[in-house]
Amino acid sequence: MDHNNGELLKYIKALLLLEVQRLNTEEEPIKPEVLLARAGLNAREIAELLGKNSTAVAKAIQRAAKARA
């Protein structure tokens, strides 16, 4: 798999995770930032997709990780 296919796969996986979360009504909603991070995107990539500041995205991911621990 070349680099472009790997990037495309990462974004497809992220979109799939977001859709699964949207359809799942039984659990507490998870922030999109956290789902995208779980899909393998970094804070900068997530910020670009969501139109947010990368520092704020990184902080949201960090808080979620602490709450989960």
C-alpha cells in the first residue's frame, strides 16, 4: 500500500467511526475529536477536518484520555 492509499484509508476509517457513533444512541456521546484520534488522525489533521484550533483539539483528546484512565 502506498502512502496515498494509507492516508485515504485513515480518513475513511475516521468517517466510519463518526457514523457509528452517530447511530449509537445507547452510550454517552463521544466528542468527534476523540473518535478521530482513535481512528489514527493527529490533532492537526482533526483540527483541519473540524475547523478547530489544533491546540484545543489536542487538549480535548488529552482530557478524554485522563477521564478514561
